[in-house]
Amino acid sequence: MTAGYEHDDAAIAAVDLGSNSFHLVVAREVDGQPLLVDKLRERVALAEGLKDRQLNGVVQARALATLERMAERIKGIPKGRIRAVGTATFRKLRDRGAFLRKASAALGVEIEIVSGREEARLVYLGVAHSLGDDDGRRLVVDIGGASTECILGTRFVSTREDSLSMGCVTWSQRFFGDGLMKRGRFQRAALAARVELEPIAGRYGLSKWDHAIGSSGTIRAVGSILQGMGWTEGEVTREGLTRLQEYLEEVRLPEELDLEGLRPDRREVIAGGVAVLTGVFEAFSVEVMRPSGGALREGVLYDLVGRIHHEDVREVSAAAFADRLGLDSSHGARCRALAEDLFDQVAETLGLSDEDRLLLGWAAQLHDVGLAVAHSAYHRHGAYLVEHADLAGFSDGDRQEIAALIRSQRRRLRLGSFEDLPPKRARTVRRLLPLLRIALRMRRDRSERPVPTPALTATKGALTLQFAPGWLEENPLTRADLAREAKHLASLDLALEVTEAP
């Protein structure tokens, strides 16, 4: 297949930047479903280059070169139809912003870092769609390079997600660092995995699920090996795992492994993967686990299709978060509607996108979430809650940007609120902030009375609000609030002029 999709309006792509391998899948959207047309996998071993929460130069160079090749493969697909996610190793980086900017530039697409629970949700979505629409309760396990995701769900909805800091790369480094695969090491590695799993084991007992499904390269590789050895029909069994461990102990050195179903680039991490999987089987009393073709990247594709067709899980997630904390959802909806009306008038002038409109809307909808903690400094409480909450569908960057808006919604502006954002996104958030603040000032009374949307125009360094004749005089408190707001916005080098139509 030739690179480039300039003439394919139905093309979509997902990029999964795992701690062991980077995956790219390209699909065509047919009747609202992604039909796979191309894929690329390269082992980058990102987690191997992580020390003291920093990536060494060799691994960085290898990752960036891989992303440049993937960029060529997705050339021509609109950026709004591509989603790239970074997982466990990205989450662990101390100064991840610097590497993230390099990686995004190499790929040509902004890379999102997803939380462990969001990664688990996407894994389940990919697995569920690969299995079809059945009614059985599922346990899904995904063993990545640096994390293991455990999920319970039925049909296409996950009901429990957990992410643990152990994976085939990290466990191989920790317990098989010199390459020797010894019995005592397998025992210690499996026991350490059980220790990690112990806090959640009770939630994943046999009574909670009907079928165990395995996602990820590790579990598919183990299933293929067991089938190739004639020990199973492709499923992973407890007995098969034991026999495989014994076989690995006999061979002892990864480079001497020659097993059907085991790629050469997975030899170095198979011992750690088998140990983690053994721990899962023991902790959750699993006897048989069926490998699945679906994984995180397929989940990202299906999630992306949902966003394209306005079935965005983030909308459900934001509303559920507001309900859980007892917010006045009607007031949030009114604030959001006004903020979005203001946005629509100046979006083109300010160079803002549809995704920026969503971020502004969620910030308006959730602006007073901090009231669940205390009225005093509720903007700061709210920013903390949003930034650190596990909100399905939202990336770390999404939550950071919404939190920055909520933190800066009232009182004197502090430009330091944007320091942790990438420079390009910080500029966008600064353009959204005045729209949020104006909307909140106008809806400050929290009443249900209609508030007309003023005409808003933007020029370089200035915003002009124009109200209907006499409206400001009839609403002196709002007029006073907007006058104070003009003084606050001056710290952003932004002039706000409030007028009435002649």
C-alpha cells in the first residue's frame, strides 16, 4: 500500500505508544465502523530506557525515528481523524513535556497521555468490539511493557478498571536482568506480581466474571506458544503456563529460545510477561484465558469514531462527575451555553478549533465543582479535583487545560496558572479564558432568567461586548462585574470594551 491518504475522506488512524512497542492502525470508516486497512508495529522498548524517571538518549532517538516513519504512513489523514496516546512510561517521565513536544512534532499529531484507568477503558473497548455483542461478564487483562490493566465489563461497557505498575519489560529487568531464566526467579517474580494484585484481588474473584480474556502481545504470544507446543488449542491455561515456565527454566537464556509464536524481539521480555501472567492466574483464580485480537489501539479507533459522530464518552463522564459531586447541573448547562455562544462569534478570528470549544464548554459546566470541598477558594479546589480525577475519555492534557481554566475563572489573574501547559496550548487556553470569565460574570446570579447573548467581536489585543440598548442600565450588578473584569483582563494585555448598541 502506498503511503498517504489524501483522497480518502473515510480514513482514520490510532497510534498506541506503549512501553514495549509502538503500534499504528489505519482504518476506513464504513457505516460507522472502522475497517482495518493497514497496521505497523515496531518494538521501541521505551521502558528499558527509563532511569530515575528520565529516558536515555538512545531510546529517545529510537522512539522519534519510529514516530517519523509512522508520520509518513498517516500522511494526508486530517489531524481530527487521528488519535495518538501515550501510556505507562509516558506517565512516569519527570520532564515529560520536553519529550512529548519532540514526539508530537515527529509524528505530526499531538500525543495525549492517558491515565491508567483510561488506558484500561480503551483496552476493554477494543477487546469488546473484537468479541462481538454477547451477554457474558468478562475479566479482561492486558499486560503491557510497564503496566498491567485489569477490567471487568459486560458487552461494550466496562464496570471496573484498574492499572498496576508492572509489565513484561519492567518485570524482566527487575527479576531477569542478566537474562538468566531460573526457577527461583520465576517464583519471586510471580509472588511480586501477586503482591501488586492483592489490593484488588477480591474485586476480581470468580463470582465477578464468566470468561477471562487476555489482550496484549504477551498474552497472545503465550497462547501461540502453547498451541505451537501442542499443549492447548491456543488458549492460555494454568497447566500450560506451568509447563512453559519449566521449559524456559531448561533453556535458561532468552537468545536460545526458538518457539513458534514467539517473535525474536519478544524473547528478552517473555520471562517477565510469563511471571506477571502467572501472578494474575493465581490472584484471580483463573484456569483458562482466551487471547483476544482487540487491544488498546482498536479501542482508540472506536472511541475516535464515537467522537466524530458526536457520541463522545467525555460528555457522559463530565455529567456523571458533576452529578457525583452534587453540582447544580442546570446552572452549569446555562453557563456552558453562554460560553459556547460567545466562542462561536470569535472562534475563527482567534484561530480556535471545535476541540477548543469542547474544552471551554466542560470548564463552564464544571466551573463550580470545587464547592463540593468549600466555598472559599472553590476555583482552586475545583481545579485540583478536575486535574486529578479519573474521567473517562479525558487525557491528562485535557484535564490540565480544563483545570487551568477553572483555576483562573475568578479574581485576579495569575499567569503562572499556565506554566505547566505546552506553550501552544497555553496560548489557546489564554484565548479561551476571557470567554469563560465573561460568561460566568453574566450568569453569576445563578437564576433561570434568560440572559441575551451580547454581540462579541475580537481584534488584536481587544474584545468588544455589545448589548441591546438599555440592558446594562437594567442590570447594574452585571455591568459592575464586567467593569471589574475589564481590569482583570488587562493583566493578559487584553482590553475589554463593554458597550450598548445605538
